Amino acid sequence: MEDIQTKLIDLAKKAQEKSYSPYSKFAVGAALITQDGSIFTGCNVENISYGLTSCGERNTIFKMISEKGPNAKIKALALSTKADIPCSPCGACRQVILEFSTPETLVFFKGKSGYVSYAVKDLLPGAFTEFEAVGHDGSSTTIQSGI
Ligand code: THU
């Protein structure tokens, strides 16, 4: 897995060069490998209406699903920043990563003292993965995320 980590961090660094981040000036790149060996990269894309900004991790995952279809799963995902300063995935991205992960999926990012590797379940303990949808007729259906 160390080879994959090095390769994904390298690809994330290349992807961050494409970042559109004129407002925060904080370029983020991401790269992932799917369970069947495909690679996808992406970057953050900001907007003058700040809340419309889309993070590097999510853009990369949405590329993966758009290209490979709904059953694609992430084997590992890395993120990097322009200044190579510590940056962990935001909460929203953690939830999206989880949606397309397996119990083995790993996430690599720079912590305070170098790159760290996390299992997705440890990035989002107590994650929202299931709810009861109650219909108008009172019927109840359990909705679960793909993991
Ligand atoms: N950003 C990401 O792309 N991923 C994260 O996990 C954290 C934040 C971006 C969003 C915004 O363009 C910039 O970093 C500053 O928040």
C-alpha cells in the first residue's frame, strides 16, 4: 500500500495545479484508485458565491462515478495542498468518501507531522449511513448507504 500512497500523493500534487481557487488561494488536489485499479484525479473548484465551492475530494469521486458507474468503490484516496501544509478532508467530503468506500478503504493526507493513513470508519465515527423513511401511508422503509 505504500507504493499506492506515494503514487496517489504525487498525482494529487499534479491535480492541485489545476485548482480554481482565486478566493481562498488554497489549492487542493486529490487522487484515488478504485478497487479495480482505475485512477481518477481532481481539484477544488471555487465560486464567487462561496458556498457553491466544490472540494477536490468530492470532484474526484464524482468523476469516478460519472465514468465508472454507481458500483465503483474507492480503494484509496489521497489529498494534497499547494503549500504542502496539513489538510484533512472536510466533514462533507468524509461523508461522500464513506458512501463509496469499503471497510478496507484508506485515505492519505498530510497531518501535523507528515502524511497519515486513515481507515474511513475512523475519519467519521458514528456516520450517517441509515434512516427510516416513513411514507404518507405510514409504511416504513429502511434506507442505507452503499457501504
Ligand atoms: N477544500 C478542499 O478542496 N477539500 C477539503 O477537504 C478542505 C477544503 C477546499 C475548499 C476551498 O476551495 C478551499 O479548500 C478553502 O476552504
